[in-house]
Amino acid sequence: MAASKLAVGVLGASGYTGAELLRFLGQHDGLRVEVLTGDRMAGKEIAEVFPHLGPQRLPRLVKIEDVDFADLDIVFCCLPHGTTQEVLRDLPHNVKIVDLSADFRLYDPKLYAEVYGHSHKAVDLQKEAVYGLTEHYREKVKATRLVANPGCYTTTCELPLIPLLADELIERDPIVIDAKSGVSGAGRSVKENLLFNEVLDGFSAYGVGNHRHAPEIDQCLGDFASGEIKVTFTPHLVPMVRGIFATIYVRLKPGVLVPDLQERLEESYRDEPFVHVLPPKSLPSTKHVRGSNHCLISVHPDRIEGRAILLAVTDNLVKGASGQALQNMNVMMGLPETMGLTMGPMFP
Amino acid sequence: MAASKLAVGVLGASGYTGAELLRFLGQHDGLRVEVLTGDRMAGKEIAEVFPHLGPQRLPRLVKIEDVDFADLDIVFCCLPHGTTQEVLRDLPHNVKIVDLSADFRLYDPKLYAEVYGHSHKAVDLQKEAVYGLTEHYREKVKATRLVANPGCYTTTCELPLIPLLADELIERDPIVIDAKSGVSGAGRSVKENLLFNEVLDGFSAYGVGNHRHAPEIDQCLGDFASGEIKVTFTPHLVPMVRGIFATIYVRLKPGVLVPDLQERLEESYRDEPFVHVLPPKSLPSTKHVRGSNHCLISVHPDRIEGRAILLAVTDNLVKGASGQALQNMNVMMGLPETMGLTMGPMFP
Amino acid sequence: MAASKLAVGVLGASGYTGAELLRFLGQHDGLRVEVLTGDRMAGKEIAEVFPHLGPQRLPRLVKIEDVDFADLDIVFCCLPHGTTQEVLRDLPHNVKIVDLSADFRLYDPKLYAEVYGHSHKAVDLQKEAVYGLTEHYREKVKATRLVANPGCYTTTCELPLIPLLADELIERDPIVIDAKSGVSGAGRSVKENLLFNEVLDGFSAYGVGNHRHAPEIDQCLGDFASGEIKVTFTPHLVPMVRGIFATIYVRLKPGVLVPDLQERLEESYRDEPFVHVLPPKSLPSTKHVRGSNHCLISVHPDRIEGRAILLAVTDNLVKGASGQALQNMNVMMGLPETMGLTMGPMFP
Amino acid sequence: MAASKLAVGVLGASGYTGAELLRFLGQHDGLRVEVLTGDRMAGKEIAEVFPHLGPQRLPRLVKIEDVDFADLDIVFCCLPHGTTQEVLRDLPHNVKIVDLSADFRLYDPKLYAEVYGHSHKAVDLQKEAVYGLTEHYREKVKATRLVANPGCYTTTCELPLIPLLADELIERDPIVIDAKSGVSGAGRSVKENLLFNEVLDGFSAYGVGNHRHAPEIDQCLGDFASGEIKVTFTPHLVPMVRGIFATIYVRLKPGVLVPDLQERLEESYRDEPFVHVLPPKSLPSTKHVRGSNHCLISVHPDRIEGRAILLAVTDNLVKGASGQALQNMNVMMGLPETMGLTMGPMFP
């Protein structure tokens, strides 16, 4: 290993986003994984927690308080929201951070407190945070030392909407987002409603009318729209492991036609390696992106004139979490943006 | 078997709705299955087509042209649309019919031709047909000899909307229906996109902006609303076998509140054996109705004032097809409406 | 309800076998469910624990110590092994019992202690217990007041083997049983390895070389064989909810041919309503019995002469648990054996 | 692209093994894909056949007769058995071949004719073929120009058995192999029994007593054993997309103990990058290798002395097909054996 490789730490390596990140880090030539934390699992080999990682050579899990952060160039934080704000606040300044939790996504600590039910513990650090929807905040990501990696629902909903709102091709209201997620979006939580027997061959909604991702979407879309945004957002649980599917109902501005939306989106994403606008009448499936960092988007006329339906798919653990995190790290570190992320989707 | 038992024929017994109907007919004390047709399978035992029906004593499959309809009291037609209009037209008048196809659902033969791509071949019979959403057309079903059994999507969408439109609690536009179906909704068609490998762990949409069920929904809702209806309707394919889940976005009329919707729906369905309005904040799952004739409905406030979200679930093969067909037969024949349909959902 | 209906109690109604039992009890005309217990859930409506049971009218859950057993005719015990031996021991003598746990299956309390890791707490009651593999212990079941309902694996393995061993058509060793189970066999336990994300699209073995069901199989087969039996038994976890599939490798006694096995099994089960021997070359699927009390059996020649392969399938929650329990109750109470159990499999 | 990159052709790119091969070829730095054939799909972009490959830059599909083989260094043949023997026979001699079909696996054309039902059409080429179970035929693979890539079942069964038979630690009879496969093992065939609705939540066996892979296993094991081998082999269909699980029942030679098997296997595979012997009591899952070229093996004592149970898992599309094909190509071409194959399993 060359001395010039980046030293990487992964906080919370015993969850699904941690594991998925390690899968991609193993394909990245420019770094070495030096530290893995997993509090309840400290002392164990990663193979005891994730047998599929056994063949990959990785350090033993340690407690977060036993990490010497001074030796690290970059830290990925894969822990649940609200648990590491103070840890990240106190890191040495030379360490760059990609935080996969929701902790630094909302600009306003008051809104954070409202949505997450406790006050923010690192308000100053919040000011430094850049929202890491790479394609639209790339220049800011390059310049920051803390990226707040977006959520999986939010990434999938924002990518098709931003260019259309930025160009005022669609109305700011109503925007109805009917979103569907695979079960891995809930993490490795051991809960009755996530048991195989409870999930297979069933479909349900949750967080109807008040899901935590809605304010994040409002904020991000507001960054590009000509005024405030408040979306209708309903998440659903699909009996599949991976994938986010967003069905988005929008209204065209007067004089705008559906092909205008298509054209605008194609233009926006023509040179993007991970965002692909499909030809008219194409129907994306989450299965077409599973295991990859891709997002597919399609545009459809509604049967009612002046209305359109946008479809977008991602893998919630990749473009919706660990893949985008690595993409952001590449940008922060001045590496090629696709490094470690070139493996295509696994199908079937 | 008593001589007074109804003699039943099932046309198209080799498809999923045929099989599901036979499962319920086997529990019904007031009838005997005398005829099963299955054109490509004629001459075979049903166990060769559906091994799970082996233990049930059933007649051998025959061709439709070999059936002596004069001996039958009731015929269920489980064939694809467009294939049996002439057969049904020419049946003896004493035979009652429940048609599970789309053939007689649309009142206007011109609309039928437009939606299904060929002219209607039994226009006169169409005039006799009653739309069999039992809870709302019960009196007409009692009086007719031909029931057009509603589609699975349509049943699930109409049940929550009819009482609210009838009482003018919600606006007639926009009504955005984001619907999700299990794969059995596509029947036993042998197509690449329905293969296990193509479906598992994936989610997709189809018929976006122009699905055939939309005009059926418009028509039925129009029967109860104060004016014409045109809904936005997007169907999706869920990697599960059974179940329809409808997420319906509506606007309240000025002065109406979400609890008013709840109350109105509870009132409407209080005495219905198969439609259940859940308490506020409940979240129905398709798994709670799988294998049964039940429909569950819940009502939720949107995060945007003046808007509400309705959820409804059914089993597409039961309340969305064969169960409702038997319910309609019971009504037509003056039998107790729940006869043969009392088995609860299979969970897990 | 007629006064003559049996009064039934279900202990442990908040698990899967409890729920499945209630589904079938709801179809049984000769009884009424008077008591449901669920210790952690006491005070709740069953719909809070199992929403799918909401439409069925059932009593509220109570604690086991609050039950007045004197009013009951029959008690089904759906609790984990080792938890209710003392409760059952102290029941009034007029109450009949079907115990679905493993508590009373092994004749020898010493063997029980060895296999289950604690001493038996109702040794006297053990002496009264009858092993409830209905088809082969029917006369004893009729006469007893305590049935030890067999396990799901054991039922599925014993049905094909008993007639062949009884008639000395196959060797007593080796008998290699490679068994596969759906995930509901593990009950509603909230464990990481039973999460949807961990199970879907994976297959694994467990209890290799030492599963608790093996001694139960040895004992039961020994009841019919000409000497002691010790089987090789490997259970596997299939990514499906319901179903047991047993692949059984046996050796023919000298002079015996595969068709002799077929004939013997057909003879044994010709008049049984729930056990079906398929024609030669048939391939049973667990999906052909799902949701029903049926067992399907087929017989196949191995590619090596003198050896045969037996296949058998059941639904672990029905013939492997609650269905057989109700079948045993019917026998104990002198009711028709199929009462409440006539609903066919749910397919697809 | 450097001129020194190998020019690769893939015959039959429209099947699952073709698609999976392309996924891995996209990660390989030493080659470029020049030709894709797909007869019924000729003229189409690969994205029309496999949308998930859209983002990967690949040539358009052509007919096999339109390929100029002279420009290619290596050809992967992903077509069904019996379809390309003559094509491969007539290739220019400088082109190396990895054939993923069963066409060149059996040494004896008479046995081939018996098993596959038609005479072999390239008997001379058969003589050149090397069986490509890389770990055990590596030197021969290096020297040949035609590799017959092993089947998925066979790879998974042979890896654990070869070292034990070679060292005479286990008896040559009985060897009972109870094997389980994901549905992708059947390819992209559009058949009723492979429909989602027919497969989900069901488990079944097929080819009982006479599957085509059994003679291939006999032959390969015979290459290493002290005498002829005839295994008992039963394949099963698991409701999952990917994965082979083999449960293998063996007898120890007198004096041999289970830890001897463990030790011998560890020794054999210590330096292999893709074959991993797990510590005693470990339980491999197909999910631990899904999407990767790994094989995991574990060894267990049976409850009957002198007998052992071996477990082995692979991904049928990777180590059981396209991954091993690329591994063989690397060996044939003198490249690092793991090139393009380093991506770890996808979990969950």
C-alpha cells in the first residue's frame, strides 16, 4: 500500500449503510480502511457481524472512544441521527467528515429540534455543513470539510424536481410525492414489523402526512425554486430489500409541455455519470439500479392536461446513502468522482 | 347433495381468478360446481392445471362449446376481456351471469371500443349489465341477471371515495390515485416481465397516465358525484403475489375537516360485513386482508391543510375479483351475502 | 349460538400458531372461543396484536392466571415449550387439552430433560399424553384428555415413513432427512436473523447434526418399526413464510421395489382426508398445501438401484401445528374430523 | 483504451449469464468488449434487453453469423447446450474459448449423447476441452484454448468433496447430495413454473433421481477419487433469485474423524482467493456470497457417529457461471486470477 493512500474511518460499521460502504471502499484504489467502530460489537471481527465481509481484509471493530482520529484523513459516520453530533464537533480540524445521518441536513437548528424531538448539540458545526446532493451542490462539497449526506427518499425526489423548479417549468404547489422504499431503508433494527413473516407478500404505508424527510425535501427544493416549497409526501414499505421508487405528480406552468420537462432534465444530467434520464415512455425499475450508484428518471404526461408524472429510482443503500457518501468523499478529496463506484447494478 | 343446490359453471377455470373462485365455492353450502371450462386444457383434471385443487372433488375441464348451459343456474365468467361477449349474449335467459372480465363494466360501448381497442360484440346485453360493486349497487344486483364484476384497482379506489363524493365532502378534482398491485393482478400470463427473477426485489410502475381502469373509476365515481370525474391514476407492480393498495390524495371542500371524512366513511360501512373503516392513525396493510373478501380503509390528514390522504387495501383475487363475484351471486340468488366467504385472511 | 357449542380457550393467542388456530376456529360450527390469553398483551383487543383478525368477533386477551378454566371444555396451548407444564398439570380434569408445544411429546422425561435442557415439571401428566399424529394414533387420541400435538418437521417426515417401516419395506438405517422450513416455523420471535433483509434471497441450514426434532422422529418411527431408529436430520431455512418440505433418502429392503413403496403408501392413506399420495413422477410443492391441512407425498427411484427418495410437504402452521391440533380436537370430541378444516390451499 | 487490451466477444449476451458476465467484464482493466451476440435481439442496444446495463458503454447486439471472429482474442459462449458446438468447432485457432454451456464438460461423447439426448457435433474439439473448475484444474486451464466451464450445482458440490476423496478421508459411497438453487439457475426462460406467482412462498424439487448434473459430478469426483463415483443428487428450487446451497451427507473412512475433514479442507484452500473454509460450527448462507465469486464451505458431525455433513454455498451466476468463466479467462491469459472479480458480495 502506498503511503499516499487516504486513511479512512467508518463509524457505525455494524449497520447496513456501514456494510455497504465497506463493499465500495474495497473497490477504491485511493484509500485504506484504518478504523471501524461498532459499540456493541467492539472487539469482534467484522466477519462475526457481517459474514459476507469475511473475505475482505478489514480491521477489528473498536469503540468510538478508542479511536485516534488524528491519524485519519476522512471519517464516514453511519450512525443513527442524534448520536454523534458531539463526537463530530470535537474531531481534529484536519479530518474531513461525511455524515450519513440526518444530523446536519437541516440548516435551521430550530427546525431540527422540531423534527427530531431534541435540540441540536453541535450548532456551530451545523453552519459548516454542506448538503451533499452531489450533482447540485458539487462546488460547495469541494470546499467543505463536513458533508451532510442526503437521505434516500430525499435524493430520489430532489434529482428530478430541482431542474424543473429552477427553470420554473412546474408549479411549486401541488407537488405530490408518493414514495416507496425497500426494507433496508429501516436499517438493521430488530423490530417485529420488519420480520420476514410480517413483510413478505404485504404492502403498507407509514409516516403518512408527517414523515421526517418532508422538511428536508422542502428545504432542498427551496434552494432552487423561486419561493417556498411544501410537498405532500407519503412513504410506503415495499416487500423488497433495496430500492427507492418515487412517483411525483406535478402541474406544468402555463405554456409548458411535457416534452419541455424531458428536454430540461436531459440537459441537466447529460454529463452526469450517475443520473440518467430515460427516453420518453420508458419505465424505470428499482431493479435496474440495485447495488449501483445510479438514479434513473422518466417523465410522463398525465391523462389530465397540464399535469405530469415523474418517476425516479435509486438504491437506497447506494445513491441513497453509502454510494453518494463515497461520491462526496471523492469530490472533497479531489479524486475522480466515480472512483470505487463503477460496478454496475446486480440483475437479476 | 340436496336437489335444491344451485348448479354452477365456471368459464375459464384455468386462470387465477378461476382457481380462487373454486376455493371459495368449495366452502359454499348452497351450490355444486357442475361445469369447468378451460379451452387449452379441455379433457384434463383440474389437478393437472392446479395441483392445489386436487383434494377438492371437481368435474373435468371441458371446452366452452361443449357445455350444456340449460342445466346451469349461474355462470361465472373468468375469461380475459373481449373473448366471451358473444357466448354470454347467447346464453339461455334463465342462466344468471357474473362476468369477471371488463367486458360489461363500461356503460357506453363507444368508450369500451376506445379503451379496449375493438368494438363491443354484445351491445344489447350491455344494457342489462349491472356494475357489481356490491355495497353501492346492491339493489340493482338483486334485480339483474348479468353482473359486471368490477376490477381490482377500481373496487379498492371506489369504496373510500364514493361516500365522500356523494356527500360533497371532497372536491371532484384533483383526485390523485397512486395504486399498487401484487403480481397476480396480471393473471397467469407467461411473460418475461412476470418471471420470478425479473420481479423479486424490484418495484416499477406501468400504464402511467393511461391505464384502462381509469375510465371505469371515472364512470363509477360519476354515478355518485355531483358532476363528472376524471382521476389521475398510476398503477405499480409490487413484488408480492396478492394485494391492492390505493393511496388517494384528495382536497377537502371548504369548511370540511378530516374527522368529517372519517365519520362519513364509518357511517357508510358500519353494517357492511366486508368493508372496515379503521380508527384514526391506523395503517392498513394488504397482508391484513390477504385471502379474504375484506377491504380496509383509513383516513389521514396531509401535512398541507385542507388536503387528506385515504388508504385502502383489498386482495385483488378476492374482493377485487372472485370473492366479490361470489358476494354478487349470493345477492342475485337471495342467499346470505357472506355465504362461502367467511374465512378470514391468512396471516402471516 | 346454541348452548351445546364447545367452550374453547386458546393459551398464547398472540403467536403465529395461535392466530392460525383462530382462523380455523372461526370456520368451525361446533364451538365458541371463550378465552384468549397473551401475557404481555393482556387487556388488548386481538386486533391490536393481529389486525387481520379484527373483523372476527373474539374476546379480549387476558392473563393466563385470570382464566376460569372450569367453564371451558377444551384448551389449546400455543405457548413455547417449558412454559406451561405446571399450568396444564393443574387444570380441572374435565378440561381437555391439545398442547402444541414440545412439552409432552417425548415419552421419557429423562430424554426431555436432555433435549430441552431442563427437567420436566409435570411428569405424571406426561404419562397421560398421547402423541397426536392423528392418522396413526387416532384411537388413542379419541380416548385421552391430553394430546401432545406433533412438531411441523416431525409430522411431515413421519407420515411417509411410518407405513414403510411398519411393513419393513425399507431399512431402518440409513434414513437421511433433508428438511426445509418456511420462516414462520420460528414463530413471531423478534430476532436479527429473522428480519426480512436477512432472509430474502438467501438460504441456509441450522441445527445441523443436532436439531431437537430428531429424537421426536426417532421415537415416533420406533413406535412402528421393528427396532430402534436413529435418523440423520438437517433442517434448513427457506425464504418463504409457510411450508415444510422433506426430502428423505431411504434404502429398500432386499427384494423390494420402488412401486411397492408407492402402493403401500397409497393403501395407507386412501381414505384419509388430509394425506394424499401423488401419482408416480409427481412433484409436490409446499405451495400446493399452503394454508390447508393437507400433506402431499411422492415416491421416486434414486439413480442408484435399491434406493429411493420420498418427498413430503405440509404447511407448518396448519398440518404442522394448528390444523392438526383442531383435527385432534375433533377426534377427541367425537366430531367429524374435518370440521372447520375444509378450506383448500391458497394458491397462488 | 490501450492497444494491448484483450478483445472479447460474448455469444448469447441476452441471457442471465451473459448479463452477469458483462457486469464483471466492466470491472476488468485488461480487456474491451468488442462483440455481443443475441440472435432474436440482433440490432438492438443491450439496454433494450437489459436496462440495468444502459449506463455501461457496450456494442450493439449482432447475429452470431455476422461476427468476425478473427479480431477477437477470447470468446465467452453463454448459449444453451447443443446450440453452438459447430460454431465453436469452426473458430479460428487463435481465439480462446470459455464455454459456459454443458457442451464440452463430459469427456465421453457417448455419455453426452445419453444425457443430453443428441449426438455431439464437435467430437474432436471435445478432446481439447479442459474442465474449468479452476482451483483443481488450474494447470490444464493455463495450457488449453477451450475451457468447459462447470455447472453451478457441480462447482458447489465438487469443491468440498474433491480434497476429501483425493485423500481417502471419506467413502466413495454413499454420497448423498441434497442441493438447492435459486431460480436464476433456470436462465431467462419464459415458462409458467418460473413465474413470480408460481414461485414465491413455495419450495419444490425437480429432476429427482435423474438430473443432468449428476454424471458431471460423478466424472469430476472420479478424477480425484481412488475409483468410480456415483452420487445421489436431488436438486430443489428455492424462492430466491441467486444462490446454490449443497448439503452433502458422507461417511468417514474407518479411523477418520470430523476434524480431519476440516483440517484437510482448510489446507487445500488456504491460499485460494475464492474458496473459504469456515471455522467449525459456522453456518454459511447463500446470501453471504451473493453477487461474488466466493464459495464458502463448512463441515459438521452428524448425530450418527462416523458420518458427516458438508455445507457449501456459491452464487450460481458467479462462481457457478460467469465469475468462474472470467477466472478461467484470467488463468488462460496469464492475468492475475482475481482481476475484475474483487467486488464483494451484496448484502443485504
